[in-house]
Amino acid sequence: MSTLFLDVTRLLTRLFDGLLPTGVDRVGLAYIEKYGAKARAILSERGFSTLLSERDSQQTFAWLLSSTRNRNAIRALIARACLNRLRESRLNGILLHTSHNGMEFGRYYDAMARRQIRSVFMVHDLIPLTHPEYCRPGVDSIHRRRMHTALKRASGLIMNSQATLDSLTAEAQRAGLEQPPCVVARLASGVMQRPLAPRPLATPYFVMLGTIEPRKNHWFILHVWRRLVEQLGAAAPKLVVVGRRGWECENVVDMLERCESLKSVVIEESHCSDEQLHAYLQHAQALLFPSFVEGYGMPLAEALALKVPVLASDLDVFHEIADHIPEYLDPLDGPGWLTRIQAYARANSPERNAQLKRIENFREPTWAEHFEHVDGFLERLR
């Protein structure tokens, strides 16, 4: 069997900086858990890459899986990797790259080809191309280069959803490019089943989960919450916002920091551990997911896996993951969200109980199924 190589640059950088894992990072960690015992690690920067030795690869995988942060040891490891680059020999294998970092650099693919390594990337979304208004300026051109370079140079692509594959196919047709072999392998929720945690808040509350950025629609939900406070006063349910502050979210920050009526009902958790997150989710009236666009939507799967109701935007990818189970609403339907939130906040809510009944039929995507698709795909590439 050919050797597998895992690019861990993003994961190691975020560990070095002390940042908590995002959804993309959790996918990378799942690949380490699955393949790490027999894989080698790769580090890259702007398309320049180097392989870690087998010993340093295993050490790096152990650090990442345990979240062990030793900045001096990481610096020493990177220095050794750079020296090892001078002594590299030809190898034979397949690269599995689970983030978008570096996809746009042709020299990355060239370096892998010289090592006789075929490049397989995961595509999480094409949002910067389909909805550039929700991204930082310039990201659309970078992401277009990523997708076009991968279409031209990658040996294979792994898609997290059929919706993402459909977006990539449309972009390939628009650009007149052929697609390399592709496979759809849906992502598992990443939640670990834990005993029921103590209730974190005594009163009813809802949870929003994800980085604070324009496409997640926090600003809209905060206005809904201000209206709830106007209507219900002290009886208004609380809102727990879990996620770090991202880019171009000044209006959301203004609401969080300066809106007096929200200060007593909105709780911001920017550094929430897995244990805290699961406690919040387990006892929530519902997860709120009002995004304008998503490539997948792992929080949806996470909540339903924990038997937590979801109020979500009416997006194709959400239907792909959860079928008819959540309550779907237009992401700009203020009265609709207000009505549903009030209904789900009530004790013994008929609407909430009906969704709990539907959740019994939820078929949670699993990593076993994901890797069954990936393994079959890699075998065909070999």
C-alpha cells in the first residue's frame, strides 16, 4: 500500500497560537485519528513544503490530538523539518489535505509530483465565489485560484456534501475546466456522547454556534432578541452566542457591547470548551442556525446528534443533512423567527415536542461512513 501524507500546517499553526479547533480543524483531527498511525506529516507555507520524519510526524499527531501546546518544541520540530528537506528522497503515496490552505500554489503540486505523491484535497465550500459579499475583500480571487488550480492539478477531490459538489461542478463548467475524480463524503458531527451535564442556566435559552461573521446572520438574530425583550421583558429567553469574533462584524459587536436591553439576556462565549458547549447544547430549547449560506453546517448535525431541536435557514445543504427534521425559515423572516423562538421557549412546547419526535428518525453521519467513502475513493486512485 502506498504511504499516506497529511498536511497539518493549519492545525499546527492554530495549536501554536493557542486557538480552539474550528469545524475545518475537527475534520483534520479526524483524519489524523483515522490515518495518523501509518502516515507522515507535511508542513507547507505559500506552496513550499517539507516532510516530517516518521518520529516527528507521530509526535506532531500526538500533540494535535491531545491539544498539547509546547511552542519551543514546535519551533524545534519545524527547524528539523526544514533541514530534512535537503535530504528528501522520492516517495510514493497520496497526500490528504483537509483544509483549503495552499491549494492555489502550483509549486505545491509540483513538489508533490517530484516526490511521486498524488494530491487529494477536501473542498469545504465555494462561498467566496458564490457569495463574495459575505467574505473579506480579495478572498474571492484567492479562492477562485484555489478551486481552478485544484481542478487542473489535483489527483482527486473530496466533497463534504452534494451541495458543495454541485457548486464546484457549476464553477468548472463556467470556467471551461474538467473535474478530476470526486467523491462526496459527508462529515460526522464530531460530538462525543457524554453524560447529561448540569444545566448551565436556570431559565430557557437558545444557542448560536459559529464564528461571528456576516453570513452567519448574528446581527439579525440580535435584533430579533431585542424585540423579544421588548415584548416579554424579564420573561424573555436567553441567547448564548458561542464562537469567536471574526471579520467585518462591527455591527454585531456594537449590539453585543452597547445595546442595553441585550446585556442581561445575551451571553457571549468566545472561548468555549467542548465540555461547556455540550452542556449548553444538551439543555437548549433549540440551536439557531440562520446562515445565509453554508458549505455543510456541522452545528446542525451536532445538535441533532444530541437530540436538540434546530431552527435553521431553508438551505439545500441543510435539507441534505437533516431532511425534514428542523424547522426551516427564510434567514430574513423576522416575524417568522420571532414566532418560532417564542413557541420553542414555552414549557412543554407542542412545536418543540413535535421536532423532538422527528429527531428520533435522524440518521447521524458517522466518520465510519465518511472514511468508507474515502477509502474506496483512494483505492480507485491507486
